[in-house]
Amino acid sequence: MQDENTSTYKTPKGATGILVLSDGAVFYGHGCGLIGDAVGEVCFNTAMTGYQEILTDPSYAAQIICFTFPHVGNTGTNDEDEEASTTAAETAARGAIFRAPVTEPSNWRSTGHLHGWLETRKIIGLSGIDTRALTAYIRDNGMPNGVIAHAPDGVFDVPSLIEKARSWNGLIGADLAIENMTDKNFDWREARWVWPEGYTDKDGLKKVVLIDYGVKRNILRNLVSNGLSVTVVPGTASADDILALKADGVVLSNGPGDPAATGEYAVPVIKALIAADMPILGICLGHQMLATALGGKTVKMDQGHHGANHPVKDHTTNKVEIVSMNHGFAVDRNSLPDDVEETHVSLFDGTNCGIRLKGKPVFSVQHHPEASPGPQDSFYLFERFASAL
């Protein structure tokens, strides 16, 4: 690693990739995937598996992900482990950082190499850097703006890349959901993956509308697997349009960006749905915007929560579950009004992870109950929602 106090930036022999941070820190390594450069917020993810699901999660839009598990790519890629549900969300993460070089894939489900998949998905990869040092940096300093670059000739204009990182506006105030949601209604019938059949279609007895702010496929699959018929609508849909679909309930999806920015158009709709006594389930960004609609506020986190090993306590059952998380904003519990009860809390740092509106079937969680990747401890939340309809 070098810093900007170095008078001359000299690319180490064989280096074809680079990460520069807004404070001038520079990490050299080996590039893979898309050739070029991309700016984003640098975060770390502690999941040991599921790199393809992570990189296609629309919640990672405008972010560069440092994987703490050293070996990424060795199980290859396939068409089934995708989490973006629309073409609008196909770019998802802008960059991916690994400790070890990507090897040839070895897995019975693999249909392609990670390098080629990264190229197709327009994601820049970087391996061979000290990911533990980068993770420690983020722990100490928060998630920085950075630029990841891949150049086969090893030529980098480092001062220009540092300036690009510094001039980027970051995620505060950014409405990224608008770029990752569907632009038209569609129905979803695919249920969860089950051995040995794989994915199968099912018809539901009750109907829910999912408002798409950048939804993951496994949220849709879990709803179907719990006997629900799902219609997905854009995050910009009006309350009248949603209510006209005569659904039994509404789901507020996950998604990227600042909930305060997306909430400018989403929160009035959510308020109208609550007033219409519509059962509501919110997930991640949907949780944050539901809290806002109920009178709460959100705050930007220093490191965020990104991984599949986070302990969360459900106060309604007193059980602890291990969950998948991916968020850089959180609900400020001290801002919640008296008619809103905190239902879940992170056992890592005590931050809010769930709420419910007293007296109504309206609740939400900060974590990802659909997993993919991650444990299935929180699947019960979909059952809880379905039983409330």
C-alpha cells in the first residue's frame, strides 16, 4: 500500500489492478473482470459463501465490495445464483476485491468462470491485496469513497483516480432505488430452490403486491413458497395504483441508496397504505422507509452491516437468529414514536433491526430474512406475514 505522501507512484511489477481511496491510500493488485475504472463506496462483506448472490444484490449498487473470505470464484458461476430480478438492477456492485487470485472453477453447478462473468456484468475485480488490512482500515475509519481500476498494461493515473474518489458525492442523499427498480408491473411465480427439482412455479391463494426498490429474487421466492401470489410494481407506483390491485398485503423491498432520498416519493405512498389498513412487511430499505413513514428517522452508519453471520434477537420470541445483512443506513430507535415497538436488535452493536406498528399487521426488519446467501433462520418472518393476511 502507498499513500499520497509518496512523491511518485510506481506500479509494482506485474500489477494490473488498483484501489485508491479518497484519503490518498493506494492498494495494488491483479485486475480481473471489466477493464476500466469505477467509483463507489468501499465496504467489506464477511460471508464465506454466495459471492455471486452478493454481487448481484441490487442493495450493493454504487459499492465496491471487499470480501473477507480469501478464496472467491473457485466455485464458478451459473445462471441460477442471480439475485437481481430486473435488467435495471443487473449492474449492482461496481467492484469486487479478493485476497487470492481467482482459480479455475470446481463445482458441479458451475457453468462459467468468475472472470468472464464479471466482464459480462460490468464489474471490475481486484485480487492480491491485503484484504485484512483494508477491512481494518474500514473498521477504524468508516466506509470510504474509492476507485477500483483494471488495466492490463499496468498504467494508472493515480492522482486522477484519487481526485475522482474525492469528488464523488457518495451515498448520502443518493436515490439509487430509482435506477434499480422495475419500470412496469410483473407477476412472479417461482418458489424457493428445492433439491432435486431446483426452482419450481407455484400458484398462491392470497395476493400480495411487492413495491420494488431493488428487490432480490429470493424475497419473491419466499413469498411464493408461503402460498402467496406476487405482483411486483415499480417503487414509484402510487397508492391508488397499488390499492386498485386488490391485494391482501404489501411488501416493501430491499434496495440501495439513502432511504431519506427514496422516501421523498415512497413515504407518502406507504403512509396511504397504512391508513388503508393494508398489512405490510418491510425488508432492509423497506424497513427504513416504513420507520420513516411512522415518524422515525434514519442515520448513516460508519461501517454498515454486510455479511451472513450477524446475530439478531427477536424480542417477540426471545430467540437469537443468525442472519444475512447488507445495509449502510439504520433506523434511529430513539426517534421512533410511542405506537411503534422495536422487535429486533443487533447483538453486534445494539442497532435497531426490526419494528412493528402496535395494533396493526405492519412490521419490518432491517436484515434479509430471505438469506441468499446466508442462514435460513429468519424464513419464519414470511410465514408470520402470510398468516397475518
